[in-house]
Amino acid sequence: MRRAALVRAAYGAVLLLAPDSLVEGVAGGETGRVFSVLRRLLGVRHLLQAFVLRDAECSLAKGAGAGTDLIHAASLLPFVALDGSKRRVYVVDFVVEVAFAAVDVRSALND
């Protein structure tokens, strides 16, 4: 399994199993039940993506993974701009998604 897939899987597992502790540590306060459910869903997505990309040899699969991360990152931008109370959470999530995308793009280009 690629190291990047292991990191992604670990991140997904933390989001799935302990979303509140991770997010509240970044946000500095409670974020609510809906936010917790969304983080768990994101954790599942990252676990599935790690599983799919763990041994991916195909640049297309890696590119699709990067695209998924970039779409998620782009979807966060309105929240960064409009929701000041959770801005730090959205910015951190944005940076994580862009970092995962960059790793996948780099890996795809090295194939």
C-alpha cells in the first residue's frame, strides 16, 4: 500500500471514529451534530478513496482521486468566505484536500 493511501486511510478513520475531537480541536469549540455526521461521511469517502488508490497503477485513477479532492476543496470556498464561526475548520479542510490532490497528481505524473 502506498504511503499516501495509508495517510489518507488514517485520516479517514479518525474522521469516522472521532470526528468531534478532531474538528473541535481545530475549531476551538463545538460544531454540532450535523457537522459531526458530515465529517463521518467524509471519513468514509477518504477510506474508500484510500482503498481504491492504494495500489493504483493507472494515472486516470489517480487523476480522478485528485479531481474528487479538488471538487471538495472548491466546495469549501463559499463556507470559508461566509461562515466566520467555523472558518478555521473550513480552511484546514481545504488545505488537507488540496494536499491530497497534489500528492495524487504528482503520483499520476510520475507514472
